[in-house]
Amino acid sequence: MKVFAIGDLHLSFQRPVNPEDWTTGQELKPMSIFGDNWTDHYIKIYRNWREKVSTDDLVLIPGDISWANTLAEMEYDLDFINLLPGKKVLIKGNHDYWWQSISQLRSRLPDSFYLIQNDSIKFKELLIGGTRGWNIPVGNYATAQDRKIFQREVIRLELSLKDMVNSGDLTPEKIVLFHYMPVDESHQKNEMIELLQYYGVQTCLYGHLHGAKSHLVSITGEKWGIKFYLVSADYINFKPKFIRQV
């Protein structure tokens, strides 16, 4: 099984999509307003995904999957993702307003979808957890609301990490998904990083950052004994990023 990752699909289909005739695709929020590289981005994702990913592979999707406000509005986005091979592991992004009752979502989404919320999931030698995260509250621009949301996300992260420990299996590699980058722009350690270290997380994936300026402040490579990957779709040129094989 190969493990890939790609975040920020930002789908918004208003009618069914036929990959044999892309003119059928009609978006509510075309992403091309964010740059020419986003033009027909879903076509790039579809072709690259099918070229790299097989049925038995795993694709980690750290948030901002759809612009839909409800699960019903997400119907055609789900259909599109369901055309793509592999098992999909999802966490919530800041624009995933459709992500509401977790029990309802799990009962209604296709079998190839796995959602993480305050818990974790195991695939072979991998334990996968995560949470949305938030902007790190540092400096004069951090508000009381930012600090409140950040602390709530710290709690949710620890719930997910504790669920990994409660699995009783101490051997698998631990992978954590965030939507937001889990450090500030100066890459200083914070409570989230301390939790990742304490629970022995080896790999951290995140998205959210778009555009050249944001990409420049990203944390990638290894630090504090953790491998960091930015996998927002535009950063990886709309190609699922290979993480490892198990």
C-alpha cells in the first residue's frame, strides 16, 4: 500500500461531472480567481490522481475538500472524489462547512471515506490522527478569540493522540494531519508541537497555504524529530504527494 497526500481540493460542482466530457463540469466557485495555476484544477487533480494512485492505496486529505455548506450541496463533489481510486482519509478544513454531525457523515459517506475527528484510524503499520488546527496565536495580532480556538484545537489534537495510544499498538508509525500549518511563520515550538513530540509522532502533514508568498513561510523537512509536509494542492502542483509505502 502506498500512502499519498493532497489537501485543499476546493471542489464546488453544481452538476454531475463526466471525465469523458469536462465541459459538463460547472463550478460554483471557480478557483481560477486565485491564479492561473488553479484554472480547471479539478481536471489536473483527476488525471494526476488516477496516474499515481491505485485502488489499494491510501490518500490523506487534510481539509478544505468542498465549498459546500451542507452535505446535500456536496453531492457532486463527493461523486467526483468517489471516481478516484484509493481509500481517502479526511480531516476538516476551515472552509468545510458541510462537515457537521460526524456520526451522520460516517453513515452517509461512501465506504472508501474515513473521517478523523477527536480520534484516529489504523491502516497496517500506520496510525493516523489529526485535527483542523488554527492560526498560531503569537504577537500583537493574536486575539482572545484566536487563543480560545487554538486551545480548543490543542485539546482535540490530544484526544486524537490519546486514541492512538489507546489502540494498544505501540509499533506503528504515527502520522498527524492538520489543515493549518502547526507552527507560526518563524517556526517556533508551541503546545501542538510539544504534544506531537510527547506522543512520538513521526510525520505531520498540512495544507491551507496558497500562493508563492505563503509557500515561502511553510515548514517542510525534519525538525524536532518530525517530518513536515506541506501538501496544499497548488504547492504540489495538483499531484498527490507520495509519503511512504507500507
